[in-house]
Amino acid sequence: MEGWQRAFVLHGRHYSETSLLLDLFTESHGRVRVLAKGARSKRSNLKGALQPFTPLLVRWGGRGEVKTLRGAEAVSLSLPLSGITLYCGLYVNELVSRVLQHETPFPELFFDYLHCIQTLAGISSSPEPALRRFELAMLGHLGYGVDFLHCAGSGEEVADEMTYSYREEKGFIASLVINNRSFTGRHLRALYEREFHDADSLRAAKRFTRIALKPYLGGKPLKSQELFRQFVPKKRADAPPADAE
């Protein structure tokens, strides 16, 4: 690879005595794994830069699955995530790591990611709307096309008070049965507009994104959700995606 490009560290772990193995989310190459040789040594100027939520410029080389980091510079200070927003950021990072294929470009999703992290860093209220918007953006970039505004059975526009049942590969079909896959027309409009003005629409959005993301995540639980459950009371009203019911 030649030149520099924007990136964020999704996850890192120690490799040998002085190096780091990093998963990066990059603007032009998607998710890339790199070896940062000597990044943990006392003389390294990369120690503080190669952290999650720090906007970076990076370049790397090599032809294998694991590239060699050739250079990295912090564009700005790390985005200030703490408490609930830190767990939300870790969730977003893990979602990108688990869902995106290795070295598959998603340049538009990169900016959705950047916007999500910036929003989390600047909010003082519930982080859930930002998370739901990012999940929906990710599903869209993956080609998960859903018509939220029309009944898949009749083709008619959804009615706010009507109930619709979600079926994979078909869409939303009018139904009198109420279960975990049931959504009102008002819920569907909120999903289409990505605007969640009350707790009810947020809960519905969470139910939908859980259903839609499950095939990509499989049965393996997300570590960020487990960490959240360990350190934050379950009943917090501002809980992140996996835990507020």
C-alpha cells in the first residue's frame, strides 16, 4: 500500500515483548489487521496513538493477511468516551470487527462510524439513537434492503396503528399476531426516518436490529455486552444496545 489514509483502532493485543497486533477500520480498505513492531517499547512514539477512538493517519505494507504498520500519526486527541458511552463505543468497535469481512472496502460506513463515535463523545443523554442509526447504516451498506414503508403482502403503504410481522427476505406483512417480530406502522416509519423520539420507538428499533444482525453475528455473544453487564446495573435507563429492555 502507498500513501496515508484515515483509520481507527478497533482492537489491539500484545504481540511478542514490544509489539502490538491491531485490527484497524480504514477508510479505503475496510477492516485491516496490522503488526505494529516495537509499538510497546519505551522509545516508541506510537504508544499513546494506537488506541481505540483516536483518529489516525496510517500506512502499511506486506502481502499477507497480517500487514506491517509502516507509520501512524494521531490526527487529533482521542474522542472522549467514558462510562456508558465507552461501553457503547466498544460495542460499535466489536460490531465492525465481527460483521465486516477482512479487507472489504466500506468508505461510506467509515464516515457513519466516525459520526457515531463523535456523537457518543458529545452527548449527555441516551446514546441509543446514535447506536440504532449506526446499526441501520451498517445493514444498509451490507445490502440488507428492507422496505419499511410498504406492506410486503399487499404493497400498500403502512398504516401507523396497524401491526406488521417481519419476515426475512420478504419484509413486513400485516398481521394480527403479536410477538417479538411485530411492529406498528409508526415503528416502521421511525426506522425508515432513523428518528426515535420516544422509548417505544427505540425499543422497537433495537428489536429489529437484533433480528437483522443475528445472521451476521451467529450465536457467539458480544464481549462488549458481557462487560457492560458486569460493570453497569442492568436497569439503568440509559443502558446501551444489548441490555436496556
